Amino acid sequence: MSTATIWLVIAAIAVGGFALRAAFILVPVLPRHLPPRLSLVLGMVPAAAFAALVAPALFIDDGGRFEPISPATLAGAIALLISLRWKNLALTIVCGLVAYACLDLVL
């Protein structure tokens, strides 16, 4: 592929992405008030996306094999328990990192 073709593809993707985002602002026909159930579901999207990013790191080792018991899995479980108990993001992150470091030394 030539350099010009690559830049044209990048420009097309940029324009397309901008057009999709601008459509919700510029087009007045779209509904401004969403149904309550749809608002509830859309509120769960960030948590689901985060879980989809984190889960492979917790359960798959470097070789691509499923590893149910590993330092990352156990540290994730500890962080989950701390999060459920105290509901403090900073405490959860610190405890999860400390647990991972300790478990990585032991296991």
C-alpha cells in the first residue's frame, strides 16, 4: 500500500468518526429524552467495557492458556472484596497492587 493510500484511509476514518459523533449533536430529530430502561442499560456500558478489558488479564497467562488460580486472579478477588466492603476506589487499587506484588513473590 502506498503512503498516499494509507493517509487517505486515516483521513476517511477520522471524518467518519467525527460525523458519527457530530450527528447526535447537530441532528435535532434524535430523541433527547431516553426511556428509563435504556438509560439504565447505557449506564452499565462503562463497567461492562472495563470488565471486558480486565478479565483476559486476570484469567489468561502469558502463553494464552486459561489460568483460574494465579497471582493476578487472586489479587483481583482480593480487590473485589475490598471494593465491595469499603467502596473506595483508591483503597481498592492500592490493596490490589499490594496483593498482586505479594502473591507474585509467593506463587
